Amino acid sequence: MSELDKLSIPENSKTQIRILVNEVIDMSREGMVREQFYECKDNHILRLKKEIKEIRQEKNEFKTCLTLLKQQL
């Protein structure tokens, strides 16, 4: 027997309370899923930013090498 069943309130009120509690639990789960999604998205964005930085660095190194080659010609 749950704590809710022990209360002396009408059964339809207990049913409404159960429905509301389940909705709150569902919203909480959705919030957790949403947080995990944003965390995952943020991690992905950080990883992409790091890759972009590395690509830019490689591009600059390539330009430097190309400039040195042109000077030698």
C-alpha cells in the first residue's frame, strides 16, 4: 500500500495525483535527456572547433612551405 492509498481522499483525486506525479517524472526524464543532448552537442562543437583550429594551423604551415619553395625558385 502506497502513502497515497493511506490518505483519506476520494479515489478520483488519488488518480489525478498519480497522473500528475507520472507527468512530473516524465518531464524530469525529458529534461535529463535534453541535458544529455546539449552536453553531447557541446562536446561535438568543441571537437569540431579543435579540428578547425588544427586544419588552419596545417594550412598556415603549408603556406609557409609554399612561400619557402617559391623563394628557392
